[in-house]
Amino acid sequence: MAVALVVVQLRAQLTQAQHRQVHGRHTALGLVYITDHYAEHGQALLDMLRRDLPDVLRWVGTVGIGVVATGVEYMDEPALSVMLCDVPPDQVEVFSGLSPLAASGTSSWGWSASSALMHADSAAPELPDLIEELAQRTSHNVVFGGLASSRFGAVQFAFEDAVAVGAAGGASRGGMLSGGLSGVVFGPDVQVRSRVTQGCRPIYKASTVTAVDGHVVLSLGDEPALTVLLRALGIDGTDRDQLVARLRQTLVGLESAQWVGDSDGVQAERAQSLLAKRVGLFGAQTRVRHIVGLDVARKGVVVADRVYVGDELQFCERHVKAARADLVRVCAEVREEVESFQMVQSPINADMDTVQPDNSASVLTIRGAVYISCLGRGGDHFGAANAEMQIVQHALGDVPVVGFFAGGEIAHQHILSYSGVLMVFS
């Protein structure tokens, strides 16, 4: 029934949008997200979508305890969210453990991967290293996506029809997968812009890690890490119950000493991170992690991530107002970026002295978006049901949006927490 309802809606929208489709009768990519109520039926759902929408060449997606559609959140209930992407068929390629992306990042079509949308199982061995390795195969050294969240199996979808791989020679490949990572890479002709929004607010100034032992941060700015933590919390630590209660509310924001890559995209993210810090928010490169213990003997703080000497560490807390403000900021930024490109790049007809019409290849508009939010931000965290997606929708305008609530968000080369990842197609 879920598939039948989705297909009816999609067919109606396809009929209305036929005058806008420019890449032939085939649709290059379908994105599909399901709640874990449907996890055991994943393969049947994929088979039905392929049967009822045979012109869709590729299917990519995963499962979440919640999924999102245009302006709406479906949390912990049976739900299916699908978006069809009218992008050049030869500018996308599906990857998975069954058909990995080439080590060079070159697709079977001959182009180098520009960006990637990735889904992963949190139980995959050495997952952070796998994400970093895949990111380095793209021209901008970044990927975006999320970790499947499910109580009934972390399924993923990564299917490519024989027609899609025909130019490179091959048969249909992939389907419903379990474990590892999968997704889709985009070529240079697919215009994708992305942003990261954080859900936490710093509560103390940033410090440089000066001594560390694995996950134990021993000193910050040559001062014992525990001393800095207690000062940040405004307590002396003698009241054990008070200390435990405050630690449960406190997290750390980590930023690596080295920014990977020097592309225009990386430079733009660096500038955005600096702007966010000026208004008391975290930038896209900050990884929020839990404090998992204290090393009282060495006055150290144990963090749930790898920490290195030279990293920047800042104690923080979850904060609804900060999360709302940052979400509005990143959505406004990406919309302004697209509209600014349109104003600057729209060519002028010298004879008519008029701007070319909207169907010009030089004019960009937002066509659709993927939004992946942390499961910890879902539900009523933003104040009311659907509030988070309504913020996104209001900021982006009347465009289709799909996505899911993840067990961890993937951005750049890192796994994040309590964040939202926005990818916009223009």
C-alpha cells in the first residue's frame, strides 16, 4: 500500500513536470528512505518500485527510525519517502561493497567524482577510515550522508539498471544490501551544494589539546584537562552527584588541526566555520562527541573519539535555540548562494538588453534537496512535530525534500552527532 500511494503521487508529478525534464524518458536516480517498520520488507519494496517505475535507472537509500518528506517528519511509524532526480544519466554512478568506486575516483563513464551521497552501517569495521578514504576519491575531498538507524536491520539500497551501465558494458547490479557502505557519486555536471548545521552551543572558550593518551585528553593549553572542564562547568567537583549530573549534559566539540584538501569547496567551508564561530556556533568541521569518563588520577577527560595533539577542543551542550538559529542560517546561505549565482551569471542579450529566460543553462534554481538529521534532534526537539522540516521548507521554498533521521551524520570526512546535513540540487 505504501508503494502504491507513492507511485500514484510520483506519476501525477511526472505528468505535470514533463515539460521540464530534459534528459529523455529515463530518470537517472531515485532516492528512497524507509522507516525501520519496513526494514524486513526492503527487498519487496525495491522490487515494487522498480516494477512500477521502470524508467528509473538507479535506486539509492537506506532505513531510519524516522524519515522526512517535503515539510513533514514521520517518526517511529511506517513510512516511505521517495524522490526522483532528473539529472544527466551519465553523471551519476552507484557504489557499494559489490561495486566499489575506483581507487582513483574515476567513474566507468570517465569523469572524476565531484561529490557523493553516502549511507553506511554503524557496525561496519573501520568505518571512519572507510569514509575518509572514499572522501579522498572525490575532487573536493568531501562526502555527505548518514548512518542507518534501525531496530530491525540496517538495510541499504544500491541498485543500478543494465541500461545505466550499458555504456560501460555490464548487467544490472546491486539491490538491497546489509552492512558496509553504499551510495552514489556525482559527476561535474551535477550541481550539488551542501551545508552542515550543528545542534550544540559552546559553553567555554576553545582550547588546544597539548597532551593525549588515546581517547584520554590529558591537558588543554598545558593545563590539566579536568581542571579546564570543571572551570567550564563552574563547579569544583567535590559534589559527586552534581558532577555526574553536569557531565551528562556536557559534550565536546573537536576540530582537527589540519583541514584536508585545498579545493574551492574546502576553502568555502573554512570561511563558513569561521563565520559560525563569530556568532557562538560550531562550524561544519566540528565533531561533537560525548564525554565517556574521567581519569581522576591523571586529571584527564575521556572522549568518545580519537583525539590528537594540536586538535581544538571546546566544551558544549545541546541547545534548541542554537540549533534552530544555525539551521535557518545554513538554509539561507545555500539559497542565497544559488540565487547570487543566478544574478551574476545570467547572460545578457546585447541586442534585446534582457536577461535570458529561466530555461537557460546559466540560470540556477533549487530543484530539490536531501536532508539528513540526527535521531537525537527528531520528534519534538525543535518545539513541535514537523518543526525542523518546516524550517527547512520555509527557507528553501517550494522544492521537494527527502531524507531520514540517522544514527550519525556524515559530512566532509567525519561522522558527526546532533547535526543536520543538507544537500541541494540546483
